Amino acid sequence: MEKTKLGIDSNIEALLCYLGIWVTGIIFYVIEEDNKFIKFHAMQSILVFLPLSILSWVFGGFFGFVYIWGPAWDFMVWISYLLWLLTFILWLVLMLKAYMGEKFKLPIVGDIAEKHS
């Protein structure tokens, strides 16, 4: 594996792009100016996990503070659980693929990330 600007193997740094969800994606996108592999994984991390975090907060956090009873509340809670489960599964898969040195592109988001890497 090639070394990155920080002196880390590129597969380890690509994994780190996903480790802190979108926050580390932003950090490594800014730091790694020339490494297209790292920039791809950093941008994909931002494009996937930032919207999922916002949606999870809206359905789980926001509606957790609103006093709602009945089926509407149950629906919002289940949506929140499903979003967190999806986020967790994507997080594990993307970290594993990055560690293996793969440029694993998710539909739609992967193409956008590739354009900006």
C-alpha cells in the first residue's frame, strides 16, 4: 500500500475516513489534497453519513422531544431505528471495503464522490 501525506498506509487512512462518520470524512478530504483514493472515501463518507445523521436526528431526536402519542410516535421511532441500523451496516461495510483497498462505490453517492475526488 502507498503512504499518504500523513505517512499512513492509504487503506488505513481510507478506513479512518469512515471511522468518525462524516466528521473524519471532512478532515481527510481537506488534508489529502492529491490522493484520489482517500479523497473518494472521504467525500463518500460525507455524502452518505451527513444526510443519514440529519435524518436520524430529525426522526429520533426531534420527535423524541415533541410530545406525540399514538401511531404517529411509533412510526417516527421505528423510522429512527431503521435509519440507525442502516447507518451502522453501511458504516461497517464501507470501513471494511476501504481497509481492503477497494474503491467501493455506492449508487448515486459514489458517482458524485468520484467526481469530487
